Amino acid sequence: MNWQGLMADIDRMFGWIPSWFIGLSLVAGAILLALLAYRVAIWLLGRAFGTRFSILSVFIDRTAGPAQLALCLAAVALVLPLAPLDDAIRTPLMRLFVVAFIALIGWISIRIVDMSAARYLQNFRDVTENFIARKHVTQVRVFKRVTDTIIVVITVSTALMTFDSVRQYGVSLFASAGAAGIIVGLAARPLLSNLIAGLQIAITQPIRIEDAVIIENEWGWVEDIASTYVVIRLWDWRRMVVPLSYFIEKPFQNWTRDTASLIGVIALHVDYRADVQRIRNWLEQAVKQSKLWDGEVVNLQVIDADARTIELRALVSARNAPQSWDLRCEMREKLVAFIRDEMPEALPRERAILIPSGGDDADFARRVTPPEKMRAGGRN
């Protein structure tokens, strides 16, 4: 096809239209044709394969944006040299084309990282009880977030370097003003420290996805580990957002670091007349009937005594933190009911000796002393 002749014919037919309008129309038409070609190609693939290949449909969905942008850039690259545009319009369009091409490379890189991570994580679906799965999921997610952040920073920096004014401003700013570099470095310190903390967490793994933790006196699960922060899903469905550096610099409790099993503690105060062995035997039988008990630990001990009561501590184990909480509540409720119904003498009570005011202590003692003790004292 003779492009030069075609453009000459177009110029004769539409000579009354400004050249810049024709050029921009050609560019816009090329973009629309590229998008239409993409739609037609997707329709043909859907007709040809249908839903037989789920991987193909997932790939098309995740690459839709970069694919459309690539086709548009290819169409613009073909049309722009032939468009009747002067340098005042062509130069900005070429600059925009270069920036879009850089953005396309960054976008494709991010999509490759995301798809690779998703493909790898398909082997680790159950992260509730599987520690190996939680380890890999945590590492892959953190590395993916950090890699995405680095790609975005490099892409934006490369795009900005294509503008002479920005490049010269940046060079002059950091070359002539060292204080500005220090200020920028201090401002970027939280971001950099959190990124480095994310890499440390991915390698050393003090926390993993779905770990049960206590942080700032709040109990919950690690729901998500982003590039600079961690989302904690609290027990009442609230969300706590914590910087990544917190888990490197400050102490916290991880209830599922090595195993999900936990020992729950139940404390009770009973009277001195309580039959501790009977309560212990009953607790062992009650725990064995509970579906929440993991069959590992059940114990009852007297851990303290004061002037009024003795303190019992019951230990029961469960498979994870939520079941441990439910098991503690269940056993506490049943222990209270057992002592109330079967052993009322074990209920805590107050003891006092009342002495009438103005009375003789010896007469009061004779009135409160049982007769059999008085007879025994008389024989002595």
C-alpha cells in the first residue's frame, strides 16, 4: 500500500480541515481500532475455547490492562510518523508515548510478579493449621509487596527522567543542596525502615498469616502483611493496622509461633471444706466429654490460700486459640454449676463470731459451747 499517495488523497479530500485535527483524529482512530481488535480477539478466543481452559480465562483477565495498552501503543507507533502534525504537537505526543511505554513495562513486570506469586500459592490453600503453608504464604506475600513497590519506584523514576526539566531540577537540587538530601532521607526513613522490616519478617518470620497475636493489649489474628504495615483482625472484628517496624522493635505475644495448641487457665475460689480431689476427678471426666479438648492437658491444683478461701487453678488444652477460649468458658461454667449443685459446702462464705455488747465473756462462751464439749471438759 502506498501510504504517501493515500495521505495525499486524504489531504486533497479534507484540505479544509486543520492538519493537527487530522493527525489527532488518526491517532485516536488507531487507538479505537486497537481496542476493537482486542475485543474481537477476546470474543474469538471465548468462542473457540469457552470455559474449558480456566487458566486461559484467568490469564486474559489479569493481562487485560497491559494487553490493551500494548496494542494501543503499537497502533500509535504505526500512525504517529504518518500523521500530519507539526513539531509543537508531535514532540509532546512522542514524550507521552515514551512515558506510556515505560509504564507498560512496569505494569507487565508487576503482573508477572503477581501471577507468579498466585501460581506458587495455589499449592498452599489451607493456612489455618498448616504451618508450612503459612510460612510460604507470608514470605511470598511480603516479597511480592516489596517487589511491586520497587518496580513502581523504578518506573516512576524512569518516567520522570525523560523530562529534561525534572531531571535537571532533581540533579541541581541534590547536587547543590545537601540539606535537601538529608531532609528527603529523613522523610523517607519510615518507608525504608518498614520495607526493610518487611524483608526481615519474610526471612525470620516472627509472625505469619493467621498467627494469633496479642499486641497493645489486643488479641487477634494476622490478616494481611502489606509492604509497610500489618493488618490485625481483632476478636470483635475490628482491624488494627500496625507498622511493620513494630514487630522488629517492640515485644509482642505470638500464640501460634511453633504450634497452634494452647493451654487455657481457669481460676476458682472455694471454701476450705471443698473436696479438691473430687473436683479434680469431676473435671477430668467433664473435659473428656468436650469436643474442644485436644486430649493433651487437664490438671487441677491448689495454687493459693488466704484467710477466707483457697484458690484452684485448672489447666485444659485445646487445638487453637479460639477453641481454648471456648473450652475455658465451658469448663468454668460447668465447674461453677457442679460446686453449686453437688458440693454447696465448697462455696466461699464469711465466718464471724458475734459477741453481745455489755455481756460477760464467760457466760457467752458457755452459751455457744456445745454441751458434749462441756461434759468432756468437766470429766477432765
